Amino acid sequence: MLILASASPRRRELLTQAGFEFQVQPAHIPEDPHANEDPIAYVTRLAREKAEAVYAQISDPTATVLGADTTVTLDNHILGKPENPEDAARMLRLLSGHTHRVITGIALVSATKVQVAAEVTAVQFLTLSEQEIASYVDTGEPNDKAGAYAIQGQAARWIPRIEGCYFNVVGLPISLVSTLLQSN
């Protein structure tokens, strides 16, 4: 049995689309980065902590728990979820006209092993006007999204190019998850 340690509707949707059968049991852990923590170390640590927290709560020794965490980085600076609309606008200004990285950490925890990996995708953003930023923030779409945008939503119009896994930018690199599950 596969258990997703996440409340993300995007992760549930991606796993379902890919044909996985799973249950959802969100993890509730602090998500603050440690001082000077590398973005890849940050997301893989959180993914592992989420999966381990949920695994400790279940009683099925045959279960595998999938933990995931996604962040956006620009010049190795972590841009998590915006705290409010002003923070979302600040993040979008930073991303405007630049290429940034989206990093998702994945962890699989079972009775016999813990697997941890990360996927990195480069995302190019067009230059945004203040009006475009304000209008987008007003939609509410940036809320609860790392880097304050959703590639699968209205922000798609500002992304001319990505290098790497599209599903990683949505929040779950399905091919990586599938590969890890096959070796589990």
C-alpha cells in the first residue's frame, strides 16, 4: 500500500493521473529551512521528515509512505510559499525576467529502507509588469504555492521555456517517484 504524506491536491491529482493507487495521510511538521541550508538538502530533509512522521503513525508493515516537498530557488535563495499577497508580489518581482530552479525532494519510507532523491527543473519567466503581478496576486492563485505561482494555472502564459520535468514544477516528479517505487 502506498500512502501519500501530503495534503496537496496537485500531488494527489498527479498520482491519480499516473495510475497509482494510494491513500492520503498528510504530515504535519515544521517547514522552516535551517540556517544556510542548501535548497536540495532542505527539500529532501522535509520530504524524509514528512514520510517518517506518517510512517510512525501507521500500523501496516507492508506500507510505503511517500513524502515530498517543493521549493523555488533563485540564486540559491529559497522562495517558499508566500505569507501574504505582498510577499507573493515580492516573489513574482524577483522571478520576473529570470530563470529559476524548482526543486522537489522525494522520500519513500518502508519497513526495510528509506530512499531520498531530488528533481531539479529550470524555469524561465518573462518580464512581468506591475499590473500583471497585481492582477495575478488578486486571483489568489499564488497562495500556498512555492515561488507564488502555478505553472499549470494562469502563470503558464509567462513561462516560455523549462528544462527538466514539467510535473516537478507542478509539485511531484512522477517519473522519479515511479522509478523509486520500482526499486523499493
